[in-house]
Amino acid sequence: MDEYTRKKVKVLLGVVATLVCLALVIIGHSMGFMSSMTQGIIGLGVQLIGLAGILFLLYLYNKPYTK
């Protein structure tokens, strides 16, 4: 695989991972409105997993620009 294709695949995987993480945050938020306290805690956990994913993607994005 040449470098151009590898770069395109990395960008595509990053976009897909970002969309999945955003979906986790949105799904977790909607789970918080359920009547059960357990569902609310599970929703919070899903949101935190999505947030961790977004922060990790930001770390990977900024890594080449740091010393």
C-alpha cells in the first residue's frame, strides 16, 4: 500500500471513530432520561467512554505538532 492510500485510510478511520464516539455521547445522553437510576448510570458510563474516545483522537491528532 502506498503512502497516499495509507493516509486516506487513516483519515477515513479517524472520521469513523469520531462519529462513533459522538454517537456514544448522544446515545448515553438519551439514556440518562430513562426512569431508572441504573439506566442513568449506564448512560453516564456510555457518555464517558465516548468522551474518552474523543480525547484520545484529539491526542493522536496533536501528537505530531508537539515537541
